[in-house]
Amino acid sequence: MDTTRIDRDVATLDARKGDWARLPVAEKLELLRTLRRRTAAVADRWVAEAVRGKGIPEGSPWAGEEWMSGPYALLYGIGALERTLERLARGEVPIPSPRAMRTRPDGQLVVEVYPADGYDRVLLSGVRAEVWMQPGVTAAGLRDHVAAFYREPAPAGRVALVLGAGNIASIGPMDTLHKLYAEGQVVVLKMNPVNAYLGPILEEVFAPLVERGWVRIAHGGADVGAYLADHPQVAEIHITGSEKTYDAIRFGPGPEGAARKRRGEPLNRRRITAELGGVGPTIVLPGPWSQADLRFQAEHVASQKLHNGGFNCIAAQVLVLPDTWPQKDEFLDVLRATFSALPPRRAYYPGAAERHARAVAAPPHAELLGAPGEGGVPRTFIPGLDASARDLHAFNEEFFGAVLAQTTLPGDTPAAFLDEAVRFANDTLRGSLGANLVVHPSTASALGGRLDDAIAALRYGSISVNTWAGVTFLLPQATWGAYPGHPDDDIQSGQGVVHNALLFDRPQKTVVHAPFAPFPRSWLRGDFHLGPKPPWFTTHRRADEVGRRLTRLAARPGVRHLPGLVAAALRG
């Protein structure tokens, strides 16, 4: 570890932090536009490195995951921030119009943030996203809870450490943008060793900010991260990782750290924001599903688990089904077949075999579905778990791999089952990052306002209805993070939010709604949207082409991109 270089880099950031904090908005905006151009210039190399690093076969549609969660996510996030800064530069408060706001009967303010423009309405037709505010924020007072940093008359600036993730390529740069633009802090981004191959590419992207002393990128193992986390000139930390990583930084490693945690004596007292994953539920409500519905939703649930090989903090982990649903067993059979039919995939993330062994150690009925890929870790299904056994490994430890558990809950009606499912998700499963609901339109219609009430009751930072919470990650207008309120000694999914391109100061959760069925089948039910099979599905046959074309569109928006993009999406 080269501590001399680290000290020099952090000293430079500390010396320049005030310059960045007080830089006029117009200049910050111009730098964003430069970052957009530089990201577009490296996009092909970025994806090629990620595909090679994860062992994705040449020509595989799975390369689309690297386009969409890599350069596309960063470009789209930059574009959303540009629109916010353009409004700030004009002296406006960047809040949506009153037409985008509603207030629930309990007084909670809900703000629709997506779609933001005509491109959004075409690209994710039928999808809408809302940010739900914390109690006390009203429509009339929302302007007082937006862009807090930009209301400071003379900000001093701070040095932030961002500990990057090794699984999703855009996490580190997106978190860096958030610290820079939402909080006015300069950043040392510590690359994760798993995807350190992206470091030189990100150096190119952020070169204009590196040259002016506002960003540094550090490499190395846990020792470098620990040194930076305890550096006297580092004022704040943002982590994407696990509870164990957070605890080691906050309280210290090993038995001594565990003892400090029990005593409530932090070793590191800096402000730490964190996104730490968790045990994510997918709750399937009963309804009159057709055979096409069963097949589509089986692909949907399989993708929620197997996207990125299962190495997602937001991956579905526990499938929750109604025990009285007549189609329950048929759906499980279709889901098993969907898992088994997918080609093997390399288990690229370190520790996958050990985590898999822990996941299947206790349940006697784990099913191995399909041949294992490189690394020897097969896709695994653990059905029939007892929902009352609150200490089960599946309910308390994130699998972070290609393992899906399943349980059932009682309920004579959809409403009764939904109440049980909300209690189970809130009180039994560990973590609060994201929850998914799958609801047939007739079931949603019968539930009426009770569905909105259930969403209100779910204590999760992201709730997705007929889509996956991973989609929330790709919507920069949304907030990304745990449900508020986890204390340091029970951190679970973390504290704080990132992304949040509209700069809300007091968000509670993001809720994303999507159609139950894809176009054109949806039209048979009178649901007139144009959204085909989503390109993030692991079964999409043109996901790589869709991802590449989306990236081109985000880099240089224009209608010329739409015909080819729409055609590729429809061929999925």
C-alpha cells in the first residue's frame, strides 16, 4: 500500500474542496456535459472489459446487462442531473409541477418523477415512478425540502470516500456523482478489486475533475479501504457492500469491533451512508392467470434472481405465494423449467461457492436446476420454507448468488394474503432495500385503495409493482437506498440515499408501477401501452443490441435512435 500517494491525493482533495463547493452552478453543469461526452467515448471499451471480466460468452445477449447497468446507467444519470442543474442555473427550484403530486389520505406526499419526457414514455411505455416523502413534507412545503446544498450561502466543502462495488459497474461512478452534485463534496473513489479493471476507464471519464483536484481514484484491497476510512482528512464515507463491511468500519473488525457494537461505542464517528443489500421478497398475489401470464411472470421472477448471475444486492431472494392460489403449483413448475432452460453462467464473484454452501446447508429439499457454470455453483431453488421459522438462513442472510427460496402464506382473499405478506416482509425478512409485488389487473382492481395502503405499509426503500426493484436503480429520478431509520447497531440495508437526481432532501421510498403483461398481449386486456418484454429479462434475445442502442441514445438524444431501438426491443 502506497500511503504516501494516498496521503498526497487526499491532501489535494482537501485543499480543493472549497473550490468545488463554491463553483458556480453553470460551471458544474458544463462539467457534467463533458462527463457525458467522455463516458460515451469509452462505452464500448467499458462493456468489453466488463464482459471479459465476468466471463460472459462472446455474442451473448447477457452483454446487455453490462451496457444497461454500466455506461447507459451513468449517461442516463448524468442527463437527469443536467436537467436539474439547468433549472438551478436559472434560479428555479427543481420540483415537479403540482400536477405530479398527490397527497394520500394519511397526509403522505407522493410525487411522480417518471416518465420525465417523451423518450421515457417510449422507452419504458406504461412505467411510472413515484417518490414518497417522509411524514411532514407537504406539497406546499416541498420547495423547502429540495437541493439543500444549493441553498447554502458559502459552503466549505468536504472530502468524501466512496467505496465502490464489484458487481455493478455504474455504482461507483454514480455514487461519486451523487456526492459531487447532490452534496457538494469532493471524492476519492476506492475501486473494488473485483472490477478494478474499470479503474483506468473511469480515470478517463472523470479526468477533467481529476485535473482540478476534485476527484481521485484509488486501487487496492481492504487495507487501502480501511486506511482511507480512517484518514483524518476524509470527512464522510459512502459504502456499497454488506452489513459486515459497515460494522467493520463503524465499530472496527473482529471480536473487539463486535464488543464495541454491543456497547454502542463506534470507532469511526464520521457520517456514513450505505447501501448494504438485504433479503428481498417477491410477493405474488393470486389472480386468474393465463398460460401466457404464467410463462411471462416465470421469466420475470427468474430474471429478478438471475440478472448478473444473481450477484445483485437487489436480487429477489424469497418468493412469497398464497397457499390457497389454485395456480400456485403450476406457476412453480413453470418457474423451475425457466431456471433449468437458461444456459450455465460463470459464478464470477468471489465467495460464490461458500455462500451457496451456506444457503443449502440447512434446508433438506434444495433443488439444483440446470448444470453449474464455471465456478461449479448451480442455480438452486429452495421451495416450501416455513414462514413462521424466523431464524432461517434464507430470511436473514443475503444469498448474493443464484439461489431462490420460496414460502407460502395464508389468506382467503387477495386482501387478506396481502396483509399477511406485508407483515412477513416487514417483520421476518432482514433488510429494507427493495420489495416486488406481482399483481394481475383484475386483482389490483378488486383491491382498490388497499393496494396503495399496502405499499404505504411496506418498510422498503424501493417497491416495484409488476416490475423488479432493480429497475429503480436505473431510474436516476428515483431514490436508491434503504427505508429510513436503521440505527448504527442494526444497520440492515443501510442509511441514506443516492441517485435522487431531483435532489429531494427527505424521501422515504420510491414506488415503480409497470404493466402486468407485455405489448401486444396487454391490449387484449385494454391496457394500451407499447412496452414489450423488458430488456433486463435474462431471456431477452436482443438485450445486447437494446443496451447498446440505449447507450447511444443517452449519449446523444435524438429521434433517429428510436426505430432501431424499438425494433430490437420487440424482437426480444
